Amino acid sequence: MNLNITGHHLEVTPAIHDYVASKLDRVIRHFDHVTGVHVILSVEKLRQKAEITVHVRGKDIFVEALDENLYAAIDALADKLDRQVLKHKEKKAGHSHESLKHQAVE
């Protein structure tokens, strides 16, 4: 997995990098087919914004979160991403299960 973290109007410190990586490890553990992850951390006036694009086979999952605290934005981002990845995983499993069901009927 290729992890890329960038900051707009913000310096990405080793502490922030480690925090983002630890949050993503929890999410990526659910799904093995992740090829790349791109995280953008930015400051817009008094709002901290965290965006992530996860490249999986056949789809890109994009999530963003806003908060006054950067660490809270990263936490919200990880929670949203976790829901998106589980939803994508269930869809993939559902489609393969349905195709097996159709083959058995014929």
C-alpha cells in the first residue's frame, strides 16, 4: 500500500503522519485490496479539513471531514472511511454471492 500525506497551508509533522497512519491501519485491516491512499490535510480559515482518497481495485473511495481541531477531523475521517470501506466490501461480497446463486439455478 502506498501512503501519501500532504498538507495545504499546514506542515505535516511526524506526529501527525504517525497519527494518520495508525488510524488508517485500523480501517485498511478490513480490506486487503487497497493499492494506494492519498491524504490531504488543509486549513481553511478556522476550519481544519482532512480529505482521503483510497484506491481499491475497481473503485476510488473519497471521504472528507471538517472540524475545528485537526485530530478530531482525522478521527471523523477514519470513521467515515471505515463505513465506506465496509459498505464497498459488502457490495462486492453480495455481487459475487448473487452470481454464484444464478449459476446454481441454471
